[in-house]
Amino acid sequence: MPDEFSGKTALVTGASRGIGAATAVALARRGVARVLVHYNRHREGALETLEAVRAAGADGEVMGANLAALAGIEALLAQLPEIDILINNAGSLVRRARLLEFTSELYDEVMTLNVKSAWTITQAVAPAMIRKGSGVVVNLSSIAARNGGGPGATIYAAAKAAVMTITKGLAKELAPLGIRVNAVSPGTVDNDFHREFSTRQILDNAMAMTPAGRLGTNEDIADVIVFLCSEAARYLHGQTLEINGGMLAP
Ligand SMILES: NC(=O)c1ccc[n+]([C@@H]2O[C@H](COP(=O)([O-])OP(=O)(O)OC[C@H]3O[C@@H](n4cnc5c(N)ncnc54)[C@H](OP(=O)(O)O)[C@@H]3O)[C@@H](O)[C@H]2O)c1
């Protein structure tokens, strides 16, 4: 179905790099008409993504907002046109901290960025989707939701479990209205995320536990996200697809 995405507008949060950038470009290559490239700190990266989106034939623009704070979420919502495809990708561990050093502020930051932002953005774009009787939402969970996370990542893991559960609940609520909600759950993707939060040893251990024999790439995840947005996934609702090279098959 070559034209299935034509005329559609997609918002990809956290598209300045990593999985989000790869997803924005992959959607443009599949024929999405307009890709909104959200970023937080890396405007340069967002502009590079936009350039690649345009090179793939789509229109687009960049939008900056800190989604770890309600004011930032509201600032993004104030700029949004009607969205057909929402990829709630922006997320982070923020920083590794164990129970005894974890602060209330860090708790709120991790939960707002990974959970509240996805919930609130979905809430904001839903009315137009409901009016049209169509729309797709893909959320980013994590293998951490299944295994409790690595050292100092318990609240991040809990946040990603909340994302998985919200995906199920919203899928049931919105399926009768023509809107599909699903999620992907990456294992270990060898990108900036782990360059920031993990050591080479953590990555080598993850690779050793991966039957596919390598860590994931941004494109491994982006391709599945595009599948979830596509007509081929028309009967998929409320699922969280584990993409981890066979490391975990829950
Ligand atoms: N990498 C992995 O192995 C892995 C595994 C499981 C799940 N995930 C999830 O996959 C998603 C994408 O991660 P990634 O691997 O592509 O990470 P990444 O390379 O670190 O990119 C993170 C993206 O999120 C944005 N972001 C971070 N903090 C933000 C904030 N406070 N407000 C708004 N945007 C913010 C960043 O924007 P700026 O660069 O502009 O600041 C960036 O675009 C995340 O939800 C992550 O939790 C990743």
C-alpha cells in the first residue's frame, strides 16, 4: 500500500537523535506528508533530522520543549496542529540513582518525562483523531519494564511499565473510535542513551546475553514502529512488541 501514509502528519517526540530521529526519517521514507521533529536540548540534531526528512520527500518542522516539566509539555501542545500519527518516543533514565540517593525531584522528572508527557500529549491530539475516526499512537516502553531495570534505574523501569499499561488501557478505550495504540519495548540499543548512562562492560554483558549476537540499532526499532503505524498492523491494539534480539521473550 504505497499511499497509505500520504497526507498524514506525524509527531515524533525526541527526534533530535537516536530512535526518534531514525523513526522520523523512516516515516518520511514511507510517504508521511509532514513530520514534526521534537527536541529538547539538541536543536542541531533536530535540524539534521529535519534535513533527512525533507530529503526523503516529506515536509516538516522542528519544535523544542522540555517534556520533563508540565510547562514544557504545555508549550509543545500550544504549537501542535492536528496529528494523525503520534510517536511518544522522548524519554530518559535522567540519571542512575539507587533507593537511598533517589530524590523526590528526580522521581517527578523521570515520571513526567516518560509517563505524564506521553499521556498528556496523547490526550491533546486525541480529539482530532476521534473526530476523524482514525489515528495511530506508538509509545516507547523498555525491556526495563519487564526486568526491573539496571542499577539505579528502578523508577525509570517503573515508568516504562506504566507506559506499557497505559498502552493497553488506551487501546481498549480508543479502538472503538478507530484509533490504534501500541508500544515497542527495545532491549539494548547501542546509541547515545547507553553512551550516557552505561559502561562498555554493561553493553558487552548485554551483548553476551543476546542470542542475535549484537546490540540493537536505532533502525531496528524504527522499522517496527513504522510497521505499527501501517495498515499491516491494522488489527494490532494494545500490544507492546519486544525488540531485543531474543534477550528476553516474556
Ligand atoms: N537506547 C536504548 O537501549 C533504549 C532501550 C529501551 C527503551 N528506550 C527508550 O527509547 C526512547 C528513545 O531513546 P533513545 O535510545 O533514542 O535515547 P537518546 O538517544 O538518549 O534520545 C533521547 C531523545 O529524547 C529526548 N529527551 C530527553 N530528555 C528530554 C526532555 N527532558 N524533554 C524532551 N525530550 C527529551 C532527547 O532530546 P534532546 O537530544 O534534544 O535533548 C532525544 O531526542 C526513550 O523513551 C527511551 O527510554 C531506549
